[in-house]
Amino acid sequence: MFFKPKANLSDSAKSRIEFCLQQIAECLGFERFTLPVLSRKALFSAYDSERDSRQFVAYLGRHLKHDVQGIQVRVGLPQAPSLGGGCCGGGSCSGPGELPGRYDATNRSITLDQQIDIDPAMGLATLINGVVCDLLSQNNFAGAHLPEQVELAVIGTGLGMIRNGISLVAKHPTSWDSTQWELSPRPFLDSPSLAYTNAIAAWARDEHSPSWAAELPSDLKRPMQKSLKFLVKTNDSFFQPKSKQPVLSQSQTEWWQLAASPTTSNQVIAIRHLQSFGALDDEQESLLLDKLRSTSTAITLHAIAAVERMAVQHPAIANEVIVNELSALTDHRNDEVRAKSMCVLARLGALDDATVETAAIMLEAHPKHVVFAGLLALSTRDSVPEEALLAVDRCFVRLLRACDYDFVELIVAAYRRWLNDPQPHLEELFQNSPELLPIALETLQNVPQQLVPLRRSA
């Protein structure tokens, strides 16, 4: 039996990295993504030869073909960890994972919080990060303030071998993001993302078995080789540095054409760019329906998001055929597809009796985003059937008993919308759990009838 090669990342995460790399390359120039990958030994040797941070910065500048004469390097006092995730643009950059230093674009300065010799790897990684921040800022890159974008540029330009050996992401974010694109600020590159970005770096340089891969940590080496094999065999990447073609400014006609591409990354990224200036023509509607019915979860999720984006501006896009397809997706085997399609139907004010019943069933699900989707959909209704109200009651009691308060305000706001006087209902609901009643009543006093207007008529 033959197995198709696969990347080490999901289709959505893979396409997002490729899109970001394309953005960076179109700004910095594609030639910088074919510069040689410098080994850890080469980077450490460049510092050890002089043991001078200014000389090391100059070495990085020569590699990047970037004028670093105006960059100041100094040692300052450590700063408190940033709560915002770091910045590398108009303000200061605390560096990924709180590297011991930061870059300030206003005066082109890299401030180290400790002498490099205390921890050479962290010190040199901070200088590399700062120089690449400067390169992005001097080229007016819009994402220069996003730490993940800086890390992608570091690895893409061949300077990532020290960074690869530093663990900077302790845990994954818990926020639900069905397309895996919309978390902002994005976390720094985790191990799977680092592995795939290194695979892209090798593939862009036509290195099918790069010698520098031997220096990768064990948790990166195997997935990097898996993704490199995938890229070499399939060429499935939106980011095509060897073509040196800017594509982000292409026309809507070209984006719609790209959405019909056989490669998943091209489809996902093209779908994110689709726009319409009125009702869809037959060809566009057919293509969008095809994407909603895709066997790829990433393509389906992005197609649902595209329907929402376009229909909010032009309601005629959410015609009966599209709405029926979204309704069918609320019974999809994938929980994220179910939840995303239900949320979009609620946003478009397109719930019918069948989807209201499905929303009530969702309240019994284990994944929290599925429960949220069901609650959100029901909360947009002016009234719900008795069965749905009972399902919300059971969900409310279950959440309070578990001390899970994430959806409490949403449920109480729904009660206020459906019931003339919710207090007697809550008193009866919690008559066997008097310890929970004060929480429910306090929330009732503090929550408005409708938290967020979602319906099209709002």
C-alpha cells in the first residue's frame, strides 16, 4: 500500500505559515530567502572570533545584505515580562519567549538585559532577533511588531539555527479559533511550526538533505524531514520563493481562479481573499458550494468563514442554497465545522426549526466550542421551543455545578430575552441547589438582555 506524503502540520496551520512567509518575502525580497542557512557553529564562531556584539551585528548585516550601521547595541537593566506578547515595530520588542533583550525601532537600538557571555545562545538569539526586527522595520513591514512574524523571517533568511535550539513556547493557546488564523497576537512558533518553517527553508534552497539539519534538536528533526519530503514530492505550498512572483496584490478574478487550485494551501489562502460585490454568479456559487463540501476540514472551515464575511456585506450571498448547505454542516462529523457553521447561521439570522433543534442538542456536547455555538445560536432567538429551554436549563445547572462560569452571562442574557421575568424561573431551577442560586441571581442583575447583537437586522 502506498501512503501519500503529509506535512507535519494541519492544512490550516501550514497555509498560514506559507502566507506569512509570502508577505515577508514580498517585502524583503525573495533573494533573502535563498541565502545560505548559517550553522550554529558558524554563528557562534562569528561571535567568538571578536567576542564583540557590534562585530556580530555587522556579520549578520553582511549575511542579510542589510545596512546595520545605525543600530545601537547596549546592555541595560532587565525589564518585567511583557503581557502583550512582545513587539518589534513602532515600540519595543521583548523578544520571543522573553529573550533577554529587546529592539526599539524608534532609535534602532538593541538592548541586552545581560552580558552575552552569561548565556551565549540566548544572547546571540536576542541579537539575531533584533537585527531581523530592524530589517523588517526599515522595510516598513506591516507585521514587524508581531513576534511570530519576526521568527519566521529569522528562519527564512537562514539565521534560525540558534533559535531552533531554544524552547520558547511552554503551552498552546486555549482560545477556540476554528481556522487557526485569527489569534492575535499569535503565539511564538512552537515546535511543529518551527519544524515546518525549517522544511520550507530547506526546500526553498533546493536542499533535499541539508547538512545543517543534523544540528536540529530531536523534536524538530524528524517532523522537519517529514515535511521536507512532502514539499519535495508535492510542491504543495502557496509560498513559492523560487518563482519570485508577488501574488498578494492579484485581482479578485485571480483569487477566485486560485481557489480552484488542486493544492490545499492555495485553496485555503485564496478562499480567505475571496470577495464579492453583490450576489454570486453561478460559477462563484458553484465553487463556494464545492469548498463547503470539501473533504478537507481546513477548506470547509475557511469556506464557511468566507460565506460569513461576504454575506455580512451583501446579504444576497446567503441565498437558500448556501444556507441549506450551512445547515447541513451543523451535523458534520467534525466538531469545529459543526460549531462554525452554527455560529455563522446565527450571525446571518438564518436559523430554522431544524437548526434550533440541533443547537439544543449541541448543549449536551463535551467540547466547549460546540456548547458555545449552540448557546450562541439559541440566544439570538426571540423565543425558543420548550425542549430547547429545558436543554439550556440542564446546561446551566451542569456548568454551575462544575464551577464553569464561561457561558453564564450568555445563558442569563438568553433567559432575559425569552422570559418576561426570569427570576422565578431561576428560583425554581435551583430549588434543589440553593447554594448556586445567588450566583445565577447576581448574574441576572448585572447582565443586559442581549450581550452582542448578531442578527442581520441588528
